[in-house]
Amino acid sequence: MKNLIITAVAALLTSTAAFAHDYKVGGLTVMHPKAFETAKNANVGGGYMTIENTSDIADKLVAVHVAEIPRIELHLSETDANGVARMIKQDGVPIPAGETVTLMPGGLHVMFMGLGGDPFEVGEKIEATLVFETAGELDVVFNVEARGTDDHSGMKHTGEMKTD
């Protein structure tokens, strides 16, 4: 009986840790980094997360590195008055002191470029390093998930794109 209880507690702790999927560096907490599955022929994919800054010092996400992906940029999706969406390369994502910033479809996001026939597949894990101006580097894992209710922008990162 005692072993059964210990096993149950260990399973509960393990599953709770898996669902948490949060990472911390300094006063920053990065919550649930994810990417959505891409089409088989996709050359690009988007990365999303929420970053909370509980410190009294502003910071900035300045880069994302993944060993297997040749080019990664930070982008802002913007739709003009004619309904034409475009992606604008950013030199970083400000994380103001005491605030939370969400990178999501249709807004700020990480753009993984040059997938070259290696699409993101559900269940895949993308090991990455986030680089912050003040807090430094933070290793995270982007979980690849199926497109669903979280992707309410309707934007698909599967084809050609233009940047300014």
C-alpha cells in the first residue's frame, strides 16, 4: 500500500510538472512555449509563448536560437486597412517591468525560417535558447501542438512571406 501511494504521488508530481511547462530566469517567467504543426512543404513555422516580468526592470527578448533551424526572427503580424496581413521583422520584443507580454498568432511571434522539408509535427519538441537583453539566456522547449482553439487568428505560416 505504501508503495502504491508513493507511486501515485510521483505520477501526480510528474504530470503536474509536464503541464506547467514554465521556465524562469531573473524576474522573467516564460510560460508554455509552443509551435503549431506545419504543412509538409512548409518552410516557416511560428513560435508562441507568454512572458511575465515580475521585476521592476524592463527587459527585451532579442533573439531565439535553435541549432537545427537556420534562421529565426521575431515578427509582428499586422493587417492593413485593406485586410492584407504582413509580417514585420522586430529588433526585439520589449518586456516592460511588472507586465506580461503574449506572443500569439496574429501578433508578436517567433518565426522559424528555413525548415526545408522538415515540418513541425504534433508531439515534436524544439529545444531553443531565448536571449534576453538583461536577464540573459534561457533554455526552453517549444512543444509542437495541433492547430486548434488557441490559433484564432486564422493565419497560417506555411508559405511565402514578405518582410520590411
